[in-house]
Amino acid sequence: MEIKFSRHAKRRAKLYGIPESVVTGILAGVKMRQGEHEIIKNVAGFKYPLKIVVTVEKDVILVITTYPLKKGKKK
């Protein structure tokens, strides 16, 4: 599957210091169907878990946003 980043996702990743390679690595290990998905994952080097919101259409995964999850449940 092809992974694309929205303009918003690129800006959030830059703001929070999240490399695109980390996001693509997380998405590579997750099997997804069509529709919207929220992925919360603990990643080494980050104080808080990362939340990644994506939408899947055909063979394209579009990353809508990504940021550290500072509030709420930690999974």
C-alpha cells in the first residue's frame, strides 16, 4: 500500500519532532481495511504515545494527522 501524508500531518510531525519514517514503520505493521482508523502506539524516544489518524481508500493510506497523546488513556 502507498502511504501519503496530508499537509496537516506533515506540519504536525515537524512541530512535534516525529520523523515520517516512524509513522510509516508503525503503519507497515498494522493491517487496515477501508475507512478511517486511529492508531495509538508507544514508541521509544517519545514521552507520550503517538496517535496517528489515517483514512484508507483502495490502495492508498492517507495520514490525516499525528501527534503525541498527552491526555486520556494510554494503550
